[in-house]
Amino acid sequence: MTPNFAVVGIQTPTWRCPRLWLPVFLLWIPVILHSPLIFLVLVAVAIAARVTIWKLIAIVWGILSGLPGTHVYVHAEGSQVLVRIL
Amino acid sequence: MNENRRQILEMLAAGKVTAEEADRLIAAIEDQPPATNGVRSQDAPTKNKAKYLRVLVESHEKDGPTTVNVRVPMQLLYAGVRLASLIPAKAHNQLDEALSKHGVPLTLSQIKPENLEELIDHLEDLTVDVDAKEDNTKVRVFCE
């Protein structure tokens, strides 16, 4: 399953940003609109890397599907950064 | 008679394997848990496959504590390894050379998803504690 939301939180000792829930699924709209261009780019990459277009699509899809569940939290010197992909 | 055992004995009879090899093969299948026609016994422990790779770093410095908590889905790691297959062979060689120059004797072309799976199996619960002179830093890498 591809990512639906990304949660981003940034906090510094002097400033705090509320946690942002970014609707990543909305990116499908520009992706679909630009799908012919994206397909051409994928074909060019597949030719350059000497792999089949299907294998390339499988790899890209694998990366997209693997993203949900990613969690990165860093807290240092009073600052915090949180990125979660749901 | 067990099907595997019968096959080994047939191979021994046909001269395809020596008696010592057949003995080792039989010993190997005896070590395996008995198969029950594809149905897992309720008593047999089920090994849950790890879903995430976790990296936890805790450090206490003068400026305050530093915490890093990273969780990477294993699926993403596998996809990343497959992505490495897109790197041209020439670039592989250059990368290998550059890595070995920096003391990392790694052959990228040999890293395959099955190798990664093997590595992850051995990474079940690895804890690395690094104690600096003044700072107390703890690094933990494990799968969950």
C-alpha cells in the first residue's frame, strides 16, 4: 500500500511547529496528470539501466509500498524533528 | 519411511552420494522439525518475520541528551537493494574500488535480497554499546 499521510513535526527551543499531517495521497493527482511524461522518464531510465520497464516499475512500486511505517525521530540540543509516513 | 530419507537412500544406492554424505544428509533432515503435511503444529514456535529495522541512539552530552529513533520497514530495505540492481556494472566496480580504498571491502553486486534476509536473520537482537570517555552513548540496532 502506498503512503497516505506524512506526519512532520519540528520543534526548536524557541519555536514549535504543530504536527503537520500531509495528505500524501493527493500527490496521485499530479502523478496521474503527468503520467505520460513520467512513463517516458521511466522508459529512458530503463533503457539507460538496461532493465525492462516492468522491472523498473516493480522497483519504484516496491519503494512506494515500503515507505509506510517509516519513522524518524531526532532530538538534539533541545530541537526535535519527527517524520512519520503512514 | 520418510520421503526425504528414502530419496537419500536411493541416491546412495545409485552411487550419487557417498555413505558419509548420505549419513550427513540424514542427520540434517533429522534435525529439522517434522513436517505435518503443510499444517504447522500448535506447539511449534512460530517465528515472526521482522517487519522493521530499528536504530536507537542515546547520547548524553554537555548540551543535553541526544536521541535518534529510526524505524525503517524491511520492505523498503528490500526495495532499496533491488534499486541497486539499476546501477550499471561499471559504476559497481568504481563503487567497490572506492569502498575498499576506505577500508570497506564490499562487493555491491553480491548484495542480493536473499543475502539481506540472511543478514537480518542474524541481526535479530544486536546491541552495540559505545562508551566514550566523557559521554555515554548507547547505540542499539535490532529488528522487530
